[in-house]
Amino acid sequence: MKMKILKLKYIYSSSGQALISLLFFVLIGVTIVSAAAIFVYENVQSASITEQGTLAYYTAESGIEEALLQLLRDPSYLGIPAGSPLSVGEGTVTIQVSSSSGIFTTTATGIFRSAVRKIQVQTVYNNNILTILSWKEIP
């Protein structure tokens, strides 16, 4: 009879080990899944910020194109002040135009949600011809 009792004690003690092993593997699984979820969340956030920056850039480009059209129609055009920005889709743009020695410098600031991008274009207006000298993004 002692042998049967020992055998039963052995079964009970090994079932406790199985529970501890199961909890250990569940803990490892939860850790891996949590790390993967955090990684995916960070990538989604990064992609969202990049997309907002791109949309702000295109908003600024729209502002530059609007300014160039206005300059063709009226060389004394000074832009759209920051207090009353132009709506472009879900973004807004402000346009500033300055002139020095016949060179027009146009700066458009595009804002989309929290992203801000600026584009600056230099042009010359001679004999009713508007010539673009430079087109660049500025910080």
C-alpha cells in the first residue's frame, strides 16, 4: 500500500508542475503579443505623422500655385495674411509675397492638423511673363 500512496503523491506533485509550466508559457505569450501590439501601434503613429506632413506640403504647394496665378493677374499682389488663411481641403495655407529689385519671393505655409510645411518660390515678372527662378521647401 505504501507504493500506491507514493504513486498518488507523485501524480499530485507533477500536476502542480504542469500548472506552473502553463502559467509560464501564457506569460511569455502575453509578453510577445504585447510587444508586437506596441510595435504595430508605433508604426501606425509614424505613418500618420508622415502622411500629415505630406498633406501639409501639398497644401503649401496649392498656396504657391494660387499666389502665382494671382501674381500673373496682378503684380502688386501681397498674399493672404496669417489672420485669414485660405482653406485647402482639411488644411489651411497662408501666403506672403514680397518684392525686391524685380524679384518676387512668395512663401506659402501649409498646415494640416499638427504638421506645418513651408515652400518658397522666387519669380521674375518681365513683359507680362512670369519666370520661376527657384522653388524650394524651407524650414
